[in-house]
Amino acid sequence: MHCKVHARKDKMESLLRQLTHGNALFLIIILGVGGSFHNGYHNTGLSSPSPHIQRFINSSWYDRYKEPPPPQTITMIWSLIVSLYAVGGLIGATSVKFVSGRLGRKKAMIANSFVAILAAVIMLMSKGAKSYEMIIVARILHGYTAGLGWSTHMMYLVEISPRKLRGVVSLTAVTFASLGKLSGRFFGLSEILGREEQWNIVLCVPACFSVLQVIVLPFLPEAPRYLFIEKGDDKACKKALQSLWGKGDYKEEMDEMLAEQAAIESAPPKSPLELLRDRTVRWQLMSMSIIQCCNQLSGITMLSTFSFDIFLEAGIPRDQIRYVTLGLGVSEIMITIFCGLLIEHTGRRPLFWGGYGVMSATWVCVTITLSLKEFSHWVPYIAAALIIVFILFFCGGPSGAGATLNNELFIQSDRMAAFVIVGIQRWLCFALLGLVFPFLINALNSYCFVLFAFVCLLGCLYTFFLLPETKGKTLLEISEEFKAITVCGKSFLEEKREETKL
């Protein structure tokens, strides 16, 4: 046991040394604050200024038409401000193949930052112009940068990381998303930027990091895998690897890219529709889609968006809820960092099925405690503690492992098309849940969480029985693992061969 602890400690020290030898850690930070940070911030940043924005809509309408707006008009405009963010995200996710393919990963991130800065300028000007239409336009652009930025950020991370560090590096996207969520809650406090006269400023905080990314990122290397496989520039690839990870010949990494390039030559890059029709990646697509759906429908999105309403329903006093949500944000960051240290030791599968299993049990317990909340004053606090447990196991399990797995399922030629598909699915689920959940919680009250428990149970069963382990394997080895999956004695490839014979 003592030897194992020492071995883990040596492994961590080796990992930290490798991260700090070159510019890799600096690049990861710059990508994080200009990438997934925006996703997290805009998920939580709108909740605090929402009453101020609705009053602004009311006063802008009155100044323009000299009469107060009907209540349903304010509700409709507010709904557009909230929901069109998801529409922008969907457009951004579908454009990732075009933008990242044409510009490369680095220039795509820089272009995305320019759009984020433009969105912030429009948002800042909306208050002086007394135009709620400008808020809607800014929200669409914020959604676009979140959709494009998340996918490009994830691709950039997997294409700069050596195989042994792929899990740790990919997981930093989730860490920065959690940091964004915490920042959205923090800057929304009335003591910081949550006052009525500053509502337009609080929604523009992420643009400061976009400016930083525009200034710094041009001086950092492009993704080595992109340079070698898509541009065919092995010298630039080796130079980028040395700049990122320190001096070395990187023969193992270059050989892996060479093998992948040979595989791509026999199977050229596919469009999203072609990828959906390709039976050789059917299990990868199914796994990616099922895990994405389970993550989205597990209840975590609703905890981010409707955390105030959920804790209010749980019976937490109104004036204490903002501090509970701040505590949640801090917990998310700590657990994602812990998951980053754990993922290369445990592998991906245990984090998935273990996390989903605990999450399912937690929702059942939440349902029971909320049903009993009238019996004692301390029962609501148990429900709140269970929700915190749920978030910790989600961030340390399916969320962290999912970010890594999505980067490992597809070779270079299929990856951009796969990110388009998962991006579309992600934003459609986000929009659908935002529309349906308020009605669900009104109709079912605490029993709506039973649906989430069932989804988590499905995720647990799928990842335990069918998902292969990807830790420490090349992308081609992972592809072969998925091809070997059989259900009832048959695989998708065998079905294809039978169809060909007929």
C-alpha cells in the first residue's frame, strides 16, 4: 500500500513537471479563459440581473410608446433573451467544422474571441440606447461564441496533448466551465456587479478574457496534430510539440500521428451526415450521444439554470440561496481538479458508471426528502446537501470523464463532424429543457426528479456493460475496441457484411 502511494505521488510529480516544461500550461489557461469559461459564465450569469433586465424592458417600452407594455409582452421579450442564447449556440456548434477546418484551431479561437468582444460592446451599448433588441442580438452572439468556442477548445486540447496526459488536459475544459459558473454567480452578487445600474456590465465580464486571448494566443503554438495530419507539416508539428512540452524527439507521438494519417488516407474526412451513415463508427456515435443525453437530462442543466427555484422549492430561505449556489461553484471547481488527478489512474469507465449510479440514488433521496420537508425545519437542508452531493459526483464523474471521452472516440478525419453532431445535440437539449422544465416542476413538484433518476440509471447501465475503457490507448486502438463490441452475438460490422453478401 505504501509503495502504491509513493508510485502515485511520483506519477503526479512527473505529470506536473511535464506540464511546466514548456508553454503547455500557459496555453491551457489562455484557451480555458477564452473558451469553456464563457459557456459556464453565461449559464449562470443571467440569473442575477434578470429582474433588472425585465424592468429595463418595461421602461424602454414606455419611453418608446408612452404606455406600459402588457405583462405577456415583457414575458415574451424576456423568453427571447433567454432562449435565443441556445439558438446562437446551435449555430456556433454547426459552424465548427467550417471555421476550424478553414482557419485552424488557433485562428478559430481568436476569431471566436472577436465575436465575443463584439457581443459585449452591443450589450454595453444597449442600456444607453434603451434597446432590448440589442440585448437579444448580444445574447445570440454570446450563444454563438459558446457553441463554437466549446467545440474548438475541446479539439485544440486533445490535439496538443500527449497520449499519457490526454485525460488530464481535456478535463481542464470542464474546470474552466465550472470556474465560469462560479464567476457568473460571484459577479452577480449585489456587493459586486449585481446592482441595477450595472446589469449590462455583469454580462460583459467574459469579454475581458477574450481580449486577453486575442493579445496572447497569436504567440503560442498551433495544435501539433492539426499541423501534422491536416497540413502535412512534420517540422512545424515537432517544433510545436517542443514549444509546448519541452525538448525531446517525440517519436512516439509522431508515429501515432503517422499511423492515424495513413488510416485517414484510406478514409477521407466525412461530413456529419456521412459520419451518421458510417457503420464503422456507429458505437462511438451511440456512446457519445447516450452519454451526452444522460448528462443533459440528468438534471445538472436545470440545477445551473434554475438553482434558485430548486433551492426555494427545497425550503432554503431566500436570502441564503445565493451563498449556497456560491458554495456549489467552489465545490465544482475543486472536484473537477480532483477528477483531473484521478482520471489517468482509475480510467474513464468507473467514473461514468459510479457517478451515474450515485447520481440516480441521490435524486431518489432528494424526492423523498422534499416530500417530507413539512415535517421538520432541518429536512430542506438535507435536500440541499443531497443536491450538492449530486453536483460533486457529476463533476467528478460523467462530466469530467465525458469531456475526455468525446476527444478520444474519433480519429482526426471524423472528429470535426462528430463535434458538430454532439454540439447540435447539446444545444437542442439545452433549449428543450429550458422550455419544458418550468412546466415540469409546476406539474410534478419534487417528483420531477424521479425522471432524472431514471436517466442516470440508464447511463450507469450502458457505461458499465457496453462502454470500453480508453485510458492509455491510441485513437486507432480505441476505434478497434468499439468495433469489437457485440450485442446478442452481433456487431454493426457483422450486420454490414451480411447486408453486403445479400
